[in-house]
Amino acid sequence: MKDYTKCSNTLFNFTEQTLNNCIMSTAEFGQLIDREHDFLSQLAMKLTKRRDDADDLLQDTYYKALKNKDKFATGTNLKGWLYTIMKNTFINNYRRKKQQNTFVDETEGQFFLNSREAGKTTLTDANVDNQYIMDQIGTIEKHYTEAFFMHYEGFKYEEIAEHFNIPLGTVKSRIFLARKKMMEKLADQRH
């Protein structure tokens, strides 16, 4: 394997030979990453709590690291770089699953239930006057409820801010105030 320690000290003195010494093949970079396998495996297990999910996260991390090997600066902290890739991959996967709003039934049949569909005809909903609730929500200022319902539908704060062309803090404030106003308006409906 090549010696890459010289690469970080040659920021302004690149010769063709130095440049060739600094460029790693994918196989060499894969070997370098594989040295961190135990660390990454433990981290994946800590994040996901399930062996299958941990293996998937580890595989995604390896794939993204190899795909983006040209973005890794030789001589910097490889373990930290891999940690960041894994953490960001885990967070993105978590957000994606959360946005799908799906529950997994862990019984023997393992059915997938869409929470919005499953909750439509529960007994508690039958006792609620939906028209009254919608009328009460309709009395709240539109700029509060629009931001709230976009957030409820899964839009991120940044997307809402961009849609309305307002600062991020204003979006967060409007969502918070919409919730507060709804709770005040519907206080008599809470059991």
C-alpha cells in the first residue's frame, strides 16, 4: 500500500509524482475503511438496535464512503468522516421512515398498517364533532394554520420558510402558536 502521509504536506508543491502518490485506488481506500469495521459495526448497532438494520446501515455507509472517496482529504480523521456519513445516513433514513408514517406489526404475520388509514374509524373519533373542530380551527388566522398543516403533512421547517418566503424562526413561531391556539379553541373537546 502507498504511503499517503506526504500528501497533506504538499498543499502548494504538487508535482506529478506527488499527485500520483496521493491518489488512492478504490481498493486501497476500501482497505483503509475496512480498518474501521469494528467501530462502525458497534456504532450502527448502537444507532439502530437491530442487527439487520445495523448491517444495512453499515453497507450504506461503506457505499457512500467509496462513492465519495474523492471528497475525503488524505491525512484527516477517517474515523470521524465515516462517523459523520453513518450518522447522517441514519438520520435521513429515520426521517424517511417517519415521513412514511407506517407502523410495523411485530406479530407472526407482520402486517404493515398505515396509521392515518387505521385511525379513521376508531371509537373515540365517533364521539367527536368534526365539523365543530374544523369550525374552531377555521377561526385561527390563516398564516398560522397554513404553516401548521404544511408541517403536519411532513414538510420541513426550511421548506415551509421557502414556500412562504419568511425566516425560519417565523415558521417555528407560527407552528407553535397554531398549536397553542388550537389547544385553547378545543379545550372543551379534550377529555
